[in-house]
Amino acid sequence: MPLDHPKFKAAAVQAAPAYLDLDASVAKTIDLVAEAASNGARLVAFPECWIPGHPLWTLLDSVPWGMQFVQRYFDNAMTATGEEMAAIQSAARAHAIHVVFGYVERAGGSLYMGQAIIDEAGNRLATRRKLRPTHIERTVFGEGDGSDLKVHETAIGRLGALNCWEHIQPLVKQAMFSQHEQVHVASWPSFCVSPDMAYALGHDANMAASQVYSLEGQCYTLASAAVFSEAMAELLCDTPFKQQFMRTGGGAAMIYAPDGRPIAAPLPPDQEGLVYAEIDLGMITLAKAFADPVGHYSRPDVLQLAFDPAPKSRVVGIEGAPALVRPEAAPAPAPEPEAAETEAAE
């Protein structure tokens, strides 16, 4: 029997987060999920740290100045298994749409750069963590492990996700490609830093990384990017230098085909909304006929990747007892319809 290649519509979010506000963040997420589904999308992708926003103050001033945001940020972070996650799972199930979104995960006394992958039945397939927070992000967040580099079998293909500069780490990409990823979500923060100050943090360089991800892995890439709003600027940019360094806008959402071509209509960088594209997984076959980095275009006799996908615990078992693994690593089913209806009524 010939292979069946799913075709579907996908959406990537370009929007400002409800900054430092967990309840408003979840409500905005659910609204965008509904909007994407109403326009026929079966997958919607959100930016990095979408809930409740990226800690941009770390780029702007000293540690003592940034301490004013620490408690508020922690208190408005999500847990991987809490009621906010359940509400978004219920929205995915209600609208029959896959949802991949970035969030700040609160676990014990630490924060992590999380991404949740939810299928169209509302099942939480994964809650992954960014393997290595980038530069100043390491003053805020902990890190993931090999279990966070995983591609998942879904009704719309083999689906994976990475955050931000995980896309410029060649070995991380190879670990994902080796799992025959077909649809990839690249979650980015706002590209609001002036390119004159730091070109590497701008949209040109980082959308190129998303485009190259598609080209190298012969997969579809949904690159979602946040918008830096006027309200966020008023909160964070309280000096002329900060206003010059970080500008409003910064949106650059795009969807790339397996041959690297952009296939969505872009939005202006300061406009909130969703970009859409038609996905045809049959196109992957054509792209891989030219290059497959984990198949006919590889040289395992010369180069191999050592990849440990096992989850790592901070506390190991004693006298042969099993290791303690973070509970959120296990997939969770969708909330029951009764619970979903209660949440909707509330």
C-alpha cells in the first residue's frame, strides 16, 4: 500500500505576551488557539517563553535593578502539570488542533525554559526544557537534558520543537534530524534588540537559522516570534539608552518548506496575528532525494553523534533504588470533557 502523506494548514503566532501576567497569558493563548482553529489550522506554534514572557530585563541593566522582577516572574510562571496547562489542553481538544507553546516552567524553586507539545485530542505529549539557556538567560533558568530532544509521532506527522538558539547548535539539530522529524516548531522571543547594537540577536540572523533548519533537516519549520509591545517598553525601558537598545516591534513569524523556501505571508514586525501555510508532507520526499543528513547523505564511517536521550535526575536512588525522574516528563492525557466544560464555564 502506498504511503499516505498528510496535508494540513498550520499557523505560527506573532504576538505580544500578556507580560508577567499568568492568567491573562493563558486567556490570550486560548484565544489564539481558537482563532487558528477557526481559520482551518491543525497546528499552532507559539514563541519562546510566551507565558508569561521572556525576561528581557536581563539584557538591559544590572542584577540589582532586575531583582524587582524576580518574584513577580516566578509567581507568574506555570507548572508543567497544573491547572493552566490543563486549560490549554482542554482548548486544544475543544478545537481539535495541535498546540506547541513556550512557557516559563516553575519546578520547586527553579525556573526552566519550557515548551509544551499537545495533540488535537488534548493529550500532553511532552513538556520539554531548553537544553542550555543562552548567555544571560543562565542567570534565570536551569537547563534540560537529553530527554528534551525528542520527536513525537502525531496525526500530522513527526513533530518536534526547539527554543531560540538551540537552532544554532549543530549537534542538537542532528539529534532531532536523526529521529526523522517532519514538522518542527522554532520558538523565538521578540527580535526587539536594535540590529545596530547586536546583529546576532536580530530577525535577519535568526530567521535565517530557522530557514536553514528546514533546509538541513528537510522538514517544515514554523518559526514563531513575539512582539515587544509599547506596554512592555514602558515597563522595561526607563532610560534613553534602553529605549535606543530595545525597540518596539520585533515580530518576524514565518513558515518554511522542506527546501528552505518561506511559504507564509509575513506580518509587519509590530503587528500581532498569525501567519498561515499549507503543509504537504509529501514534499519532504522530494527534498530528501537531494540530501538526507541521517540517511544517504551521511558518512557514519567518518562522523557519528553520541547522544544520550535518558532523563537525568538531581537525586539518584540509594542501594539500587530507581532514580527519581521529574514527573512532568511523562505524557499526560487530555482532561476529561466534564473538567473542560467546568473550566470553560469559569
